Amino acid sequence: MLPEQISVFDILKIGVGPSSSHTLGPWRAAQRFVKDLQEKGKLNQINSIHVNLYGSLAKTGIGHGTDIAIMLGLSGFDPVTMDINQINPVINGIKKGKKINLHQQQLIDFNYAKDIAFLKQESLPYHPNALTFIVVMATAEVYQETYYSVGGGFIQKEGEKALTSGKAATPKYETQTAAHLLEACTKAGKNISSIVLENEKCWNPELLIDEKLMQIWQVMINCMYKGCHEEGILPGGLLVNRRAAAINKRLLAGKNYQDQTGWIAAIKENGNGFQYTLNWVSCFALAVNEENASFGRVVTAPTNGSAGVIPAVLMYYIVFCNGQNNSKIIQFLLTAAQIGSIFKQGATLSAAMGGCQAEIGVSSAMAAAGLTEVLGGSPEQCLMAAEIAMEHHLGLTCDPIAGLVQVPCIERNTMGAIKAITAAQLALQSEPSKAKVSLDSVVKTMWETALDMNSKYKETSEGGLAVNIPISLSDC
């Protein structure tokens, strides 16, 4: 039986860094928990609240800002709309005042040091990213719920089926696997983005779809632009220097511009050779993930840790392939999101389940397919590009130093973007009918690899670079 189809906007989500599974997911879980309590009329009866974090959330939660996200979610802030400049003042106020205002309606005592517990030696069987909210009512009744952050910002309450689009309508075409997607394209005589658009129209009118996708792109380009002009040290204690701004300045060699439009024009005017292009793709990706590491606003695509790949590749297309066209941007994002959906349904988007192949590998496959389509590739070539990109990320581990989404995460986005462009070019020069490996076989292999992978390489900071460069936040 095929899984329920999910929306483009479940794969591409606006949020706040540094992690979709460790920041955005717990934030959403906390929001949902207090909202459920409000709807049940229990919110104003709460005396105390306690949160237990398990597994990967406990082991790398501090570096990923899980604690911060939970406090913001409990306080009723939304990751899409919250002014990110207010995050530190809100958190400092909670810690200093030892009180939290649940859903902006119920002020209760809250001791950060005691009321968020990082249970590093405990895991729940369903998923490594688990958290339990426990509240004590004025009546002494204890009420609790457990949630799982299953990757890409998706959350699932214990006892519920996996959250998907949340809508009852049935899409026109079955696209849950690459084989189904290709069959739909062939029968309808349409490209991938057209099929995805038809499916998406069962949930939203086309004008709204276009508007929401352009909003997503605007958040991406805002993030790139900001990241290319912010200097300094990334937060968290590792003292990692931001590099995108220096690269941007060096490549533009004194060019003056006032806004994003002028910036893009300056990039185009200053060169177009291979090395110049390569430097810019890396700069775009670095800029996004340096912002992500700084609790900046990013688009989960499909995760925060891999948020820089798709913007970098789409920006490459706009700047160096003369792709400044809204319809092409929409086409790219629709195609990319569908590839992410296939991986979500056939494998995982969670590094805590599958290592970094589930993040950078998937984002690279998404970007490769999107680029292939806007460059004129057939559906078969788009799927081939996605397969090539993932094939060369299989087995990639997640080993963040000190649990921060910085080293090696930020640079991995540059590598994922370059691999995506290479995969697209290979696919465009190839005959897919002669390919030995299908995208569905790679999805299956990725999931089997995830199951075989040792847990110390799954976002726990217990293996790889995280132990060979043994820096803890307490040392910093």
C-alpha cells in the first residue's frame, strides 16, 4: 500500500535555524502541546511544566538549540513569524525570571536548569528524536504527551500515524515513488513540475501555490544576501569564523550596489569563468548555513542542516544560466520538492535515523532534479540526476562537532550544491534508458544503509569528527 501523498509545502518550510529535526520539530511540538491544552480548557489550570529530551535530542540538543526552541514554542511564538532579533531577549528573560508565559496566556514558574532534562542515556523505541511534556495541574493531576521529531520539521505525537498534508483531498496523480511519478509524466505527457502542480491544486489554488513558492524563494534569497554581508564569529562556542561575507567582498572587488537586484547584477558583471562560478556557488551555500547556524530565518529544504543546497543551485541557475524568471523558479521548486517527498516516504529525512545522507544527500538530489528540469531535461533525466546526486552521498555520516550545526555541516552544503550541478550536467548528457541504477533503488539502498549505520554516526556527536576533534561546549 502506498503512503499518503504530501504537499510541496511540507517539504519546503520557512523556519528558524539551526536544525529542522532538533529546533523546528521540537518548537512545533511545544506549540502543539500548549495549543492542545488550551483547546481542552486546561491551560489556565497548569501549575508546572517539565520537558524530557531523549536520544539524539538529548545528546546534541544544546548545540542544536532544542532547549531554546522548546521555550519559544511553549511561549506561543511561531518560527515563521517571530522576529529573530527577539529570540535572545525572550530566552534570557525566561532564564533570569524563572517564569514562562505559556501560549502568552498562563504565567507559571519555570526553572530552565531543572525543567528541561537532557536524558542522554535514555532513548524511546520509535525514533531517536523524542521529547515528553509533563504538566502538573492545580488539582495535582499529571498530564503528559510524547512527540517525535521525525526529520525535516515533521512531528508525530505518540499513538498517531505520521503527519502528512493534513488534508482530505486526494491528489490527481500517484507520485509516491519515482516509478509512479514517471508513469504519471509519461501518461499525461507532462514534465515533473506540471504533475506536481496538478497534485498541489487539490489543496490550494494555483495562484496561491505560486505566491507561496515565490515567498519561499524570497526567504531563501534574503538569507543568502544577509549571509553574504554578515561578518564575525558564529555563536555556540566553537569560534567558527563566518566566511561568506569575505568571499562575497573579494569576488565583487569593490563593486557598489544598493540591494539584492544590484547584487545579482554585480555578480554577473564581474565574471563567468569556471572558477568564478564555483566560488559563487560555494559562497551562496556558505551564506545560508552560516545564517542557519546563527538562528537565522531559513527554508527547510528538506532540512535546516541542508538548507543551503537548493538556494545555492537555484541562484547558480538564475545568475549563470540567465534563469531570472519566476515561472522557472516555481518549476525548479516544484520538481525539487517532489524528489524530497519521494525520499521522505521511501526512506527518511532525519539525520538521527539515517546520517547526513538523509540531509545533504537528499537536498543534493532535490536540487539536481530541479536544475535538470529548468535546463530542459526530460522527466527521465531529472530522476537520473537525483539518483546520481544521492548515489554519491550514500553512507554519509552525521558527526557534528560539539553538537553544533557548523562543522562539518556548513561546508557540506557547498559540496552538496556542487554535486547537484554535476549530477544535472551528467544526466543532461546521458541516455536514462541505459542507466544501471534507478532512483527508487537508490532510495531503497539509502534506507537500508541508514538501518545498518552505527548510531554513533547519527547526529549523536559520539563518532567521526566529533570525537577525533573532541571539543565540548563546556571547554569553550
